Amino acid sequence: MNFRVLLKQTDEGFAIWCPTLKGCWSAGATEEEALKNIGDAIEEYLQAVHDLSQPADAVEREVTVKAQVA
């Protein structure tokens, strides 16, 4: 899964955030470190959203749908 992130150089290194995931941001001393850190932050963000949206007694299943678009 790919996410667009914004990167800004600061006095301390690089600030980085994902505009599509409100509040998902990180930083790093180098651009490479910032990119790794935002990847970790995005994974944790998505896991938290998943965990908070699932009722404790719900069972998850997958459904395949064949969509036909005209």
C-alpha cells in the first residue's frame, strides 16, 4: 500500500507527515530515517484504527465481489 507523505527539512533534521491520515507524523535526523519512521507510524496508525473499529465479539470474513462497470 502506498501513501503520499510530505517532507520538510528543519533545523533538527526532517519532519514528515501523511496528509491523508490525520495526526500521523514523524521525524528523523536524515531523509532516509524520516521515511522509515513515517512508514512505522503509518503501520501503527492503521493497526490502531483497525483495533478500535472492531467490536470484541465480531468475526472478520472476506468476501469476493465481481463488479461490472459499464
